[in-house]
Amino acid sequence: MTDPDIFDRRLRALRRDRMMDAFADHDFLYRAMLEELLDRLADVRRDLPEALVVGCPDGGAKTALEKMGKQVACVDPGFLAARRAGGVQADEDALPFADDSFDLILACGTLDSVNDLPGALILMRRILRPDGLMLAAFAGAGSLPRLRAALMAGEGDRPGQHIHPQVDVRSAGDLLGRAGFAMPVADGDTLTVRYGDMIRLMHDLRGMGAGNALASRPPALRRDVLMRAMAHFAQAADSDGRTTEQICVIYLSGWKPDPSQAKPARRGSATVSLAQALKGKT
């Protein structure tokens, strides 16, 4: 018997499709994550000629990798995003690629809402060629504390789950190791954004395809609940009338095991730095 889905797969794909026409107006989080992933990839002293982009809301990642001389395939949970990128529509925990198909996987911005994150990481490791690299970024635990508090205050004693459950850095690192990646590294960064009102923040979240896609999502907010939540959010504003919100981004990297890789030292005897892990073998 399989566990029930946390996220509604059909609704998740629909939210991705609905964001497409205006995504450029709300893409600040995706841009920040992609820029960091590409910076990390630039430190890698490997060719990695064939790449898979997981999450392709625009042509940014594909174009950047092609400029590096790579052959690039794309996959996205949204039908329209996948079609526009000339790619394949699929969920990350059901990737339709054969084992040992790619040298590099760049997964940007979608793993926070996949139903089976451990399964998705295992699949990514399998479809990498030996000594291939996976780089990923997604919003993690600690994100949107002001919005979360405002919604809870608005609903009172019986709040609904309007924000997706989130993975923390430590758990993400553990999942990498359990998925079979060599030299797994998980770290995080915090992106700070400021809003004059809560509605604008919610509009940005919908515009980047991050609206509630939970299978057991609560009913839409009543007007009175929304007004109380907006007032609570405004109470946290600074002197200029803008409220500071934060998004905690998790970055992952891991290599598919290969006999040529250096073997880790005895447990507790040493650590692998992020720079070393990204460079792999030279």
C-alpha cells in the first residue's frame, strides 16, 4: 500500500502552467537560486557535457548551460513549461529517463513541493552517469515566517495549512546520503524581501507557481480572516511601512559514486569542504 500524496499533482502542474505568461514579473527567487547554482557549477573542473534541467519556467537555465557548450534536456512538472522548453512533463519522483543518461542535473526551484523527495533524489542519482553531479536549490524550512504568523493570527484557534511543509538543511543533507550520493553537501542561505502589504506577497507567490497545492488544502480564506491577517502583517512593518519577509533557500550537491573518486576518511576523522565537493576530481 502506497502512502497518499501530500501534494495534488494535477493542481501543482496547473499552478505551474498558470504562472507562465507573467513569470518574469515574479521570478526574483528563481533568478537568485539559478545564479547561485551556476556560480557553483563554474567552480567545477569537469566537462559534464550532457545536462538535465529540472524545473524550466523560462529559458534561463537551458541557455546558460548551452553557452557552456553542454547538450541540455529539460523536464518540468508543468505541461506548458515543459512544452515551451522543448522538454518533457513529469514529476521529479517519476522522471522518465534511463539510468546513466546525464552527466549533470540542475534542479532549480521545484523540489520543495514534490511528493516523494527521497524517491526523487534516488532517481536523479540513478539517471546520472558515474561521477556525474547533481546541483539543486529550493525553498526550505524557516521560509515566510511573517506570512505564516499573519495567517495563523487571522484564523485564530483553528488555522488551516496554507503554506507547504518545508525541509530543513540537516534533513536535506541526510536525504542526499540516503539516496546514495557521494560527497553530499547541503547548505543554506536566506533571501530577504520587503512588502508594503501581504496581498502583494501572496500575488508574487502565485506568480512564481508557489500557491498552495496540498492535496488536503483548506478552503479559501474568508474576507474577515484575510482582513485580520493583513492587519497582523502590517503590524510587523518597519518605519517605512514595509514588512520584512524571508525565504530560506537550501542548496544541495552530490556526485554519483564512481571507483575513481577519493574515498571518504574514517567517520569523525575529517570533513569535506563545499569547494572540494563541487570540484570533484580534477
